[in-house]
Amino acid sequence: MSCHTPVLEPLEQAPPAPAGTKSRLRTVALIGPPNAGKSTLFNRLTGMRQKVANYPGVTVEHHSGRMKSIGRNDLTLIDLPGIYSLATYSEDARVAVDVLTGKMPGVPRPDCVLLVLDATHLNRQLMLAAPVFSIGLPTLVLLNMADQMEARGGVLDTLALARELGHPVALISAAQGKGLEVIPDFLLQADTTLAHNLRPVQLPVLQSPASCRTWATQVSSRTNYQSPAASLWTRRLDSLLLHRIAGPLFFLAVVFAVFQVVFTLGQPLSDGLGTILTSAGAKAALMLPDNWLRLLLRDGLWNGVQSVLVFLPQILLLFLFIGVLEDSGYLARAALIADRVMRSIGLNGKAFIPLLSAYACAVPAIMATRTIENKRERIATILIAPFMTCSARLPIYTLIIAAFIPNRMFVGGVVGLRALVMLGLYALGFLAALITAKLLNSSVMKANAAPFILELPQYRWPTLRSLALRLYDRGKLFLKKAGTVILGVTFLVWVMSVLPVHFATGTAHVSDLTASIIGHLGRFIEPVLRPLGFNWKIGIGLLSSIVAREVIVGTLGTLYGVDPTTHSLGLQAALRHDMTLGGAIALVVFFAFAMQCTSTLAVVKRETNSWKFPAMQFTYMTVVAYTAALITNQLILHLF
Amino acid sequence: MPRLATRKRQADMSEVQVTPLSSARVGNTGIVERIDLPEEVGNYLAHLGFLPGTHVEVLRRAPAGDPTVYRIDGVEVGLRNETARHIFLKLSATEARI
């Protein structure tokens, strides 16, 4: 123990707390190693919903919230990315350390700390305790995953640990919300006796990993800590899911099952929702006077927004699958399986997790690249992430596939043609990402080999609560987008489709679609798009979808709703009436490659701190999309 | 885990064989002897438990044969062979004879 020294004042010397003063405590920080459950606890304490999942590196930013759920509206809780030590190596970890030590501009220095550790492997998790204690703030040690400890037979003594550590210790389960009542007690105590009952604690002086480790092992053996047995289920599942042959097959089967379910279950639901929305629109229209207002509300706005809304069931199904994969811990295994492929294109296996999350949306995926320590690999990952098929492409994909691809089943009704085409589109995006990464690696970014180090979390059952909350949040986000961006663009498109208004014999006449502003604009750009098999309406759809990919469906819904020749048809029928097979397939191929998303461009600009990368990315992806769509249309035109 | 590690260490006294982690077979166990990696990587690995004296088990290889999953200190960690090559393992006596 010669290398240990007391760093905190002994009990007797602590100043007495002034009685009756106002709360000194304002800011509380959550800190802990990656995947210890900090964000789950944050959500429990604030009632907010930051993203949580079962793999390390989900949280990459600091988030603040009021501790409403425990009745402490006066306190701000800060959730931080996971860290292993205060010596940092990646950008997300630097954020955590800066906030904790009060060096983050705009974030108040925390007054006390909740240190969240995974109780199931305390030996290692305790290594972080010494550096955190040495900051000198009142700290409550929360040993999370009590449920796992109990289920797998681990032993720990919180009282003995508290004595060893000189800080209060409690066993909790953030996922189940158990044992959290110690937190308000601790906060009250920390408030009145800030730095009052701290005892001297022996901390490693140098805080090298080795000395922290020795200390952690001593603490856990002195308190008779016994780590729980390895989860038998995790071993069994892994011997199957990481099996040489069964593993990759299972991976492919999962991916295919997602698309199959999106069609076999999602399509009827979506059609049903469409029928309900259409008849609701028709009933509401009867109550409106037969003038421009009815035109605007029904033909313009309702047609546009409704054609996007019908995709809600499919989007929710997709996110249900993503939720199960993320919460169960399978995602880390998928990264392990894919590492070989990633390495062949010069990417770190760690890039796989951000890339997988880009299947939901590229924006959080690009932020998740903060966990990649190597700067060049990080930029390469940012540049290829938007090629991954995000959920915003789903509406246009399912619309075109449902309209143009017959619903044929093969292999005894297990494999559907529509799901196959969908899989093809996803594969196309992935392929483009691979080739782009390869190009980047051989030219712009010669990456030096950063090590691949991946922690595999234990498998856990996704809780119904967490899945339900994910779907609820996703649904809300989707409806919000429909009610704002899509409604706005639809309104603009409708206005431009009826202007200019002609006044003849005292009454106002709106323009024919072809004579309207939008008709002129459409025909102005049509020559560029003709070779791709797109008519001018599709062209307007493409222009409007630069805002966000789903917008094209809204725009097409409005344009075909306004057009008298297709007015009474549904959007699918209208498209079949107005497009060739070549043009339709070229359209989805265009969407597989094109960068039609202002949010992504903005986040790339923010994360790379330059306009160079988003500009380069937009140009490159648009050129690739145009070329690929051109080839597709011409091929289909000449082959069939 | 610590008790198990001590027992293994005693068993090693009879026969000691040091091998890079990447050459150990699936199912082998042993004690980390030393780590020859740049400080930054070494520290990262140290925080995951890769420190001299710690007990390691080679759990399984990824379907493509690389990376390999190791159990160290109750945690499963995947490492590419290019990294594992620089970590040296004192194999437990029983496996060393195989």
C-alpha cells in the first residue's frame, strides 16, 4: 500500500453545513464506463428519452434534463458518454471528461456525481472509481444491473464496498427501475452536508491503468465480491450466432426477414390505413364549401400528406426490428461477423456500428462515428454513411415496388419477389458504400491501422417498455415530419400548381397544371431527366425531395391529386399510368444513391467542421445517382 | 475470477509456455505475460482488463476466422489477430502440453 495516499479530508475536518441555506446543489453528472446503463438511468430520473441500446458507445454527446421523475425539478442531471478513464482517446470520451471537470463551455461544473458501474464485472469497472473520486466531488456509486447479478448468482456487499471506497454505494437496476430511492436521499444529503461525510480513501497515486487495476482488485477481493457466472445463454447463443456457417446465414436471414415482414405484414396495414385516410378526407371535404379552400385542403394538402402517412406501419415495423437487434446485444456480434469485410475495404470494424445505425437514419449514425478514434477513418465513415438505406427511403421504395413489382412468391411462399427487390436496393446502397470507402482509402485517406477492439455485451431480452417507447418516439417523429416539412413543401407545390390565377368575366380561374408555375418549372428541367425515364412531375418530386427523401411521395401525391386525368386514381395507380417500368426502377435506383437530405448535410458540416465534405458528398452522390439511374433506364428500355 | 487466476498461476509453475495470444487455440486459457503495443492502445486494452497477471480464455473465432473473442475478467472482447499478436500469454500447464 506504499503507493497509496489519502486524498480527501477526514471526517472531523469537514466544515459543518450551514443550516437553512438554499440548495447548494444544482448540477448532477452521470458518469461511468460504456454500456453501464447511464442513459437508461438518465431516462428513469428525468422522464426524458435519450437513445439507449445494448452496446458500448450509444451516447456520444452530453444531454441535460431536470430530475422530474424524483421530484427534483431544481436539479439538472447531465448524461455523459461512457469512459474507461480520465485519460481520453476519442472525441465522445473527451466530452465526458470536459463536462466532469468543468471545462466544457456552456455547461456548469457538476456539484456531485452519480458513478454508474456494471455490477456484473466490478473488478474492471472499479478502475474508473479512483480517478472519478479524485476529482473531489460528492459521489454516489450506483452498481447497476442488480437483476443480472441476482439471476446469475453474483455476490457483493454494498456496505463493505462503501467502507472501502469512502463513498455511499447502492445496488440498483436502472432497466427495471429498482433501488432508485437511494438517489433522492443521497442528493438531500449531498445538499446539506456537501463534502461532509467523506472519509479518507486510499487512491492510487499515479493512476496508471495498472495501479488502478491493482487497487480495484484489492477492493473487490477485500469486500468478497464474486462476479456472477458467465451467462449460459450468451455462450449458447454465441456458439450458434457466431458459428462459422450458421452465423453469417442467420445474419442474412434476419435481414431478409425484416423486408419480408415489411411487405407481407406492413403492406396490408398500410393499404388499410390508406383507405381510412382517404375516406376520412372525402367525408371532411363534404363539409367544406366547393371552392378553392376545398381544393387546397383536399387535393393539395391532404393528398400530399396522406400519401406519406400511409407508410407509418412499415416504418414502425422496421424500427421494431432495429430495436430488438440493438437491445438484445446482437449488433455487436454483427460487427464481429462483418469485420472481415470492413477490413478488406480499409475500415475499422468499429465503423460497422455507426454504419448499421445509418439504416435507421444517417444523422445519428454520423454522430456515432465520434467513437472512432482515428480521424481519417472517422471521416471516411461519415462520407459513406448516407449510402446506407435509411428509413426515409422506405416510403418511395415501397410505393414503387408495390406499384410495379408483381407480388410473386418463391420457394413455397417463403421468399417474395417484392422483398427480393427491396433487398437488392439495400445491397446496392451497401455496395456503393464499399466501393466509395475503397476509393477513399486508396486515394484521399491512407488510413494507418487502428486496432479493432470490441466489447461484446451479454445478451439481454429487450423489454417491452423500451420497445414500445422506441416505436412511440419514432411514430411521433414521423408524424411531426409529416405535419411540418412535408405539409410545408406540399403547400408550396400546390400553390405553384394553381398559380397564376386568371381573372375572366369576374371570376377567378386557377391555371391548368401544365400552364402553372410548377408545370413550367417541371418542363424546364424535364430534358435533363427524360433519359432517366422521369417525366416532369417526377422531376419536381426529385427537386422537392432535396429537403428530405420522404417529401417526394407527398409532392407526387399532390401533383397527381391536382391533375384531372389522374385525380380519381390512387397514387400507385397514377404512377403505373404515368411511368414505364424502366423509369420506375431508375427512380428507386436514383434514391439508393442520391444525397437527398438537408439534415445529413448539416450534420456532416458540423461534425467535420467544414463545408468541403458535405459539398463533395452531395456532388459525388448526385453524379453517381444520375449515372446509375440513366444506365438502369436504358438497360430496361433495351432489354424488355 | 481472482481465485481461479491464482490456481492457474500455481499450475503454471510446473511447465511454462509463452505464446502470442493470436496463436493460442480456442479453449486455451492462460495468464497475460506482457503486452507490446503503443501506449495508447495498451492503455485502452488495460482498461478492458488486458494487464499482466490477468486470466484469459480464448472463447471463439468470428466466422471469418478473425477477429477472435477472448474472455478476460468476465468480459468478452473481440480483437483482430494483428492486435492479439502483440499480447503474450503464459499458457496454463494442461493446455501447454496439448
